[in-house]
Amino acid sequence: MAITEQKNRNSYGLLNSLRAAVWLEWQTRGNWTNPWLFTLYILGKPISAALVLVFMYQIVSGGRSNPTILGYLIVGSATWAFVDTVMGEFPRTVLSDREEYAMLKYVYIAPHRFITFLIGRATPRILMAAVAFTVTLSIGVVFLKIPIHIVSVNYLLLLVTMLIGFVSLIGFGVAFAGLALVLKRGAWDMSTAISGALYLVTGAIFPITILPGFLRDISLVIPLTYWIELTRRSVLGYSSPGMPSSWAVTLLIQIITTILVTTIAVIAYYICEHFAKERGQLDRATGN
Amino acid sequence: MTAAHMHADSPAIQTIDVRRVYKSRSGFTFGGQKAGKSVTALDGVSLTIQKGELFGLLGRNGAGKTTLIKILTTLLAPTSGEAYVDGLDVNKYVIPIRKKIAMVSGGEQSGYGILTVREQLWMFAQFYGVPSQAAHKKIDQLLEAVGLGDQANQKVYALSTGMRQRMNLCRALVSDPEILFLDEPTVGLDVEASRIVRNYVRSWMQEQRGRTVLLTTHYMFEADELCDRVAIINHGQIVAQGETDDLKKGLQEHARFQFELAEWAPAFEEELKQSRGVVSAQSMHQKGKVSVQIALENEEYITSAMQTISSAGGHVLTLRRIEPTLEEVFMRLVGTADDEKSAGEDEEK
Amino acid sequence: MEPAQQQNLKTSQWRESLRLGWRTLIGRAYPRIVSAAREPDWVFYEVALPVLQVIAFGFVYKSLGRPQYTGFVVLGGAMLAFWTNVLWSMAGQLHWERQTGNLELYLMAPSSMLWILAGMAFGGMVATLFRSIVILLIGSLIFGVTYQIVSAPLLILIFILTMVALYGLGSMLSSLYLMYNREVWAIQEVMQDPISLITGFYFPVRALGGIIGGLASVIPLTLGLDGMRQMLFPQLGQSFLPPGIEIAILGVLALLFLVGASWSLTYIEKLAKIEGRLSLKWQ
């Protein structure tokens, strides 16, 4: 009886912690301005990122349009909105709670797993990224005539790869939150910088076949590569150079690499946490 | 008014009917703006602090102490009224005032964790135009004086709260200000660190004539120990000001004494109550001793009260006057002010 | 007082104020410069990883069959370091200083806040220049970028004017941001990518067309980058305006932003004092 009660309390505590974290995220980073500016905040970054690629292509093509190439660029860039928006939120939560709100130590000593709290804080960002993803694709379809046909999209594959993709994102995010624990305030830039590094090796905006051999090898063990590829395949219907031709094989590799990366990420987080505690960095405010 | 204030005899600080109202910002919606609220932090504050005084401003959280300090340190504009620092209008002579003042707040986390204590102090000395060599000399002196001599090359983030606050005090003094604002400077500090801060403030005042300190604090004993004069602020209004002894005396309606007797007889109390000038008498039996508290119309009646006890066969072992503490003064005044306010509000309703 | 004496007094006051300003500038620049040496973890996330981002965009040009355009990306990436520095460590800095309690101490000092901002800009520029050079070197090595310098003095002039105008803009924004609370960080985020788009970090701004390119020229990096590209990659063409006109506009922008920074600082300080926002934390 007592054990059952304890179990109930634990699961209730977990849900409570998640819910409170989601609510807090909305209060601190969502509910801060008028809805118009907030809309711009959600959409400005992903749309700009996609348009940078469109203009780069225009410069190269001399203004001629190729919907297949543009489709490749825009779907990759739109999917990247999830990575950019969600993954960066983990280290940002650590840094803002430590440096700006000075709340990290109090949240940390609460009787929940800190990782649960971090996941809760990142959850609203998934919703925001989903809006950005949809709007970016819609702009691509309406203005750039990229070849997406609503009836021929493989929605089931899209849903499955997205869900697994979120798990890998959380894995990366947790590891970077661990890094933020041991880094100083300047680590605000870390999420942007890491995102840039992953941008290079995940085939988000160019086929991985263009990469030098060792970078191509790295890209093959990153689950995000398969997530972006499967998203492209489910939306556009064609595969990228250097990827398995079967969607099922690609999905299987996505699952395996997600499990591997997430496990390593959680271990990395705990190692960082250990160092942060050892060096007394959990409540250390820095700045220059 | 301004011209009249700009001479050597002008008070260190003067405020005349200063009011400050904060207006909270409104929020946004798709449909437009929500209305904001306003809060009166200071409501007609008039104070005069002479040069060379260590003046205490006492009040609860939110009473208006910090707001007044912000106005005097040129960080905040008064909504109405006048405020002068060394005779200079805080609205007009911002830079000349800033050359004369410094401030330390309790619980300060200012500065850069990555710098050493010496570098941090040097940086602030530069903002006041102190040449580097002179700054380093002064920094050495100050750090020694507050017991941080061996921490000069320690990074700021590695300092304890007490050390950090002592460093903040050095930061304020490195520019050699004439008027120092201390806003709850010992809040959160341990006994030793608090004592170091208090002792140094006192010795800094004594080093040179004319130095002035405005101290806000929650700790009544601190104000009692340090201040020449105090003011009590409540709901943005000064409810009392003067020397601490005068305030205490003002609180006492009757002179109160306590004495211990070797033995007790019930008749003593009756005799005392009938004695001339005695307002009340109350005996207490504790740990085999008898102590009696009496209230007299005037302190001169203590002689006749003692004679009454002797005549009745009592033997007085000890006698002391009961002084009210500053805390009692504070509680009485702030409590009264609140009672009056709530009574007023009731009447309005 | 004799007119000559008055003149002497004015001169000595002016000198004293200049000395105080200079000391303030050096004092505020100091933590920025020493922090780079003391906590070298910035090498990881402010140099190594941005380099990877530059490489990613370089590969886009390669994959599209135009490897010669990678020089645009490398130069853009190097200049992006300054934009990031201006955005986060200039524009957002006073807001941050208010949160930590430094702002009120700065304001209470007799030196003008403009000198504090100048110190922040100088320290930030020195630290970022190093980062930027490293990004430029690594990017150039990886993609084998070749530079044909048209005119070194003009190149340096464009760079300096861009920096003055850019940090002037940062100073102006920093005081304007004092009127905002936590939304500052979100506004910064909102600005970062759209501005990367319109200033043409990764492609010549000409691609945006005359109207958008013209509007984007308000941000000094747009013309600064275009001018520098013209000085370094004359063979690629794709210029937006002739260098002479770009230099003139950059000069005007530098002046405007410096005057604007001074004006906005005075205005916002006054307004913030009235509204009580110089030291109030919003929590």
C-alpha cells in the first residue's frame, strides 16, 4: 500500500514538475509582449533562415528558379526550426535561471529530477517550432512554388519521424544544458554555435555527399540527419544523395542513433553536473 | 532656493516635501493597452541632515527608504518637491553631486565576477577619475582597513557574502566621497562582517570632519549604535525624527524603574501604590528573587518610593531605570501610524 | 573674472572631463579584454563553432556549383562576429547591467555614460577583432579563398567606418533598451536572423533588390560588407553601390549613430529617472 502510494506520488510529482516547468516557460519566454511581436518572434528566425538560402540560390542561378532545389533547401531549413528553437532552450534555461533570475539553485534542490524540469521548459518551444515549420513550408509553396502536394504527403511517416526527432532533440538539449552548467555567461552563444555545427553535418541545407569523408562519417551517426531526410521524404517524396533508398531502413537507423545519442547525452549531462557541483558553479553568476 | 543652497554652510542633505509616485506599466493585448496602477512611495518627505552627521532612516520594507536614497543619488526623479545634496538640486546639478557621493546597498551583486578584487576597485576608481597609482594606494589602504588585504588578488566570484560587502564598501570609498549612502549595508551579513562594516563606517566618519552618512537599516540596534539622529519613515511619510534619546524619551509617558528586593512582603505593593508620584507597581517572583517594576509620574519621585520601601522594612538590592529601546519606539510609531491609517480608511468607508 | 581667466577655467574643466572620460573608457574596456584571456572557453563557442557555421554556408555554394562565392560567406562570417558582439554585448548590455546592479553604480559616477559605452565598445571590438580574424583565417584556409585587394587604405577606411557606425548603433540601442524589460532578449533574438538576411552576410545584398537593399543600408554592416567585398573580391562583381558612395553613407551613418547614441542616452536617462527604471528590477 505504502509503496503504491509512493509510486503514485512520484508519478504525480513528475507530472507536476513538468506542468510547472511548461507554465514557467510560457510565463517567462512566451507571455512577454503583444501577440504581434510574439508572432514575429516565432516566425522571424526560421523564415529569415530559409530566405537566406533562397537568395544564395538566386545569386548562383542568376535569378532562375528550380523548385526541386528550392524545395530541398526550404524543407531542410524549416525542419531546422525545431532544432534551433528547442535544442537551444535547454542551455538557455540553465543560463537564464542561473544568471538572470538567480533561481537555478532553488529549482535544482527541489525534489524532482532537474532533467524533467528542463524538458518541461523546452516543451512549449516544440509547439512554437511547429508553427514556424508550417508557415515556412506554406510560404515556400505559395511564393516559391516548391513541389509539396497536400494529398501526397506521407503524414504517418512525418509524425513518426517527428516524434523520434523530438527525443533526439531532447537528448542533445540535455547534454548542452550540462555544458551550460560548467560554462560561464558567454555560453549564451553556445546554442547558436552548436546549432551551426550541426547545421553543417546533418544535411539540412546541402547533401552530405558534399562533405569531406570524416564529416560525412560524423553525419551518419547523428539522428538529426535521418530526421531531416525522412521529413523531406515524407513531404517532398524524394530522397537525398548519400541516404538509404528505403524509408524503413532510414527510420530504423534514426531510431538506433536516437537511442545511442540520447543515452550518451544523459551520461554527459550527469558528468557535467558532477563537475559543476565540484567547482561550485550551480549558483555562480559570471559576466564581463 | 537653489542659489541660496550653494554655499559651504548648506546641509549635506535636504528634502522639502518630496513626493514620488511609481506608475506601473500597462500590458498589451491584441485589442490595445491595459491600464497601469500607481503607487505612492514617498508622500511629502522633508528632512535636513547636517554635514558630519550619521543619520539613520528607519522603516519597514517598502516604506520608501530606498526610493529616497535613489532620489538623492540622482538615480530617480522626484515626482514633486525639492531635494538637495550639499546644497545642489538633484534635478539640476547631477554631475557635481555625483562627484561628492557614493552608495553601498545590502545584498549587492554588482561588479564582474571574473575580475580580481583589486581590479574591480581600480575600475570603479577610473570612473571617478582617480589616477591609477593613487587608486592602487587607496585600494591597499581600504582593503587592509576592512580586513581584505589578503584577498586583493582573489576573483570577485570567489568571495563570501561578507567579503563581497566589505569590498563594496571599499568601492564606495575609493573615490573619497563626502556623502555616503548606505542602504541596508549589513543585511545578510554575519556578526563579524557586520561589525567590521559598522566599525569602519564610524572610523571613516572620524577621519575627516564634515563627512556625512545616510544609513537605512532594519536593525534598530545598528541605528542605535551608529546614528546621531534618526528618522522613521512609514508609508512614504516621516512619522518621527530626532536624536535617538529624545525619541525614546518622547515615547515614555512615565519614568519606569525596576528594583530587586531581598525579601518580599505583600504590604510593600500597597504601600508603594499609595506613595506620592507612583502610577503603578507590579511585583514578579523569579528564581527566588523578587523584582518590582514601578512607573512614576516623574523620575524625581524615585527617592520617595525608595524611602517608602525602606520604611516598610524592605531591603533594596539593585535599582535600574528602564529605558525604552529604539525598537519599541519604532514599533510604537509605525504601529500607531498604521492604526491611524486604517482608522482613517474605516472612516472614509 | 577676466575673459582670459574664464577661458583658462573652461580649458582646464574640458581637460579634466576628457581625462575622466579616458580613464572611464579604459576602466570599462578592461574586463572585456581580460575576460578573453582568463576564461578561454569562448574559443570553443565563439570561434570554433561559428567557423563551422561559415563552413556550412560555404558548402551550400559548393553544392550549388559556385565554390568561388565561398569568400562572401567567409567574410560575412567574420563580420557576423561583430554584429553578434554589438547585439548581445552592446545593445543588450545596459539592460544586463541594470539587472546586476552595475548600472546604478555607473550612473552615480561623475563620468558620462557615453564613456562607459565607449569603453564597452572598445573592449568588445578588440576582443571580437581577434575572433573575427581567426574565423577569417580558418574559413579562408578551408575553402582556399583568394583575395585580390583593390585598395588597402579604402578597405581599412570602410572597416573603421563600419565599426564606428555599428558600435554607435549598439550604443544607441543599449539606452533605448533601458525602456524595456525582459522582452529585450526576445527583441534581440527577433532581430538577429532577419538582419543577417537583409545585411547579406552570406550573399551580396544586391540580390535583395534596390528597395530592400536600400532600407537594409541603415544597418552599417550592409554597406560595410558590400564595400569590403568589392575591395577583396573584385572579380566576382555583384556590388550594390560604388565604394565612394558607400563610404560617404557609412560616414553619415557613423555620425548619425554617435549623435543618436548621445541624444538617446540623455533622453532615456531622463525618462528612466522619471519612470524609475534605472535601478528597478522587474521581478
